[in-house]
Amino acid sequence: MNRLVRYKIFKDEEIKNPVIVPLGPCKIKFNDSDIGNTLKSESTTLKIVPITEEIKTDESSEAKEEIELGRKITFETSLLFSNEMMTTLGINDTLSSLLKKGNLKIETLDETASIELYNVSITIEPGYTFKSDKINIFKLKVKAYRDESGRDIKINF
């Protein structure tokens, strides 16, 4: 069954843990070009961690208030190797260009929901299996940063 987990990020003094959303299988698009589907056998996660700061006064060492400064958003997945994907990502046969920047879209296979990550930095790691001496998967490690409009993530249901 293809589904995207719905969630909310709660502003609560007691919640310090990040929000981790397991995803899959999903379509991945980089700068509006399809680069492949996530693999069922590999883990695919979206992690959102709030970056906070405690405000203290001169009178007390106790925190008076906690404010959210931003978020650290990471996404990790694996995709099957294909010549089409290498062309779309601009990867050559010497694997010399494995850091990419742009926008990433994670979309359910039935296109009912999507997550857009803006201003991303993608590190591409070629993967090998013991069955073959050829590259057969690429691991993507993605970090999203705020763009010039202040956007870093958008979830569409």
C-alpha cells in the first residue's frame, strides 16, 4: 500500500525529539525531472529537527522562554542506478560530480500527496552489492535550507 504519513510538529516544552517520517515507495523529482522511485528494500526517511534557543534573563539561570530559530531538514533514500538518472543529475562516468543543488519533490506513486524541499544540497553515494562489481544503487542524502522566500519544506495533501 502506498501512503505518506500525515503528521504535525507540535510546539511543546516537553517534546525535544525530532519528527521522523518513514516514506515509500515514492517518486523522486529533482528540479522537476523524474530521477526514479525509492526502493522498498532500502530505508527512506524524512527527518525534521527544530533548532531552538533558550532565552534567559540576568536575574535567573532558568530559561524564561524557548524560541524556534529554524529547522534542520534531512531526507535519505536509495534509487536504482539508471543512465537516465545519471543524465538528469549530470553525473559523468568518472563520478566526479556527486554534489547537486536545486529543489527536490517526493511524490506518492498515485500522485495524491507530495513533499517539496527547497534549496536542497544532495550528496550522491554510489552503492555496490556483492552480487556484482557494478554500481546498482545510488544513496541520496539531502539537506534542505531556506530559500530566498524563506521556504524550506511544503507538504501537499
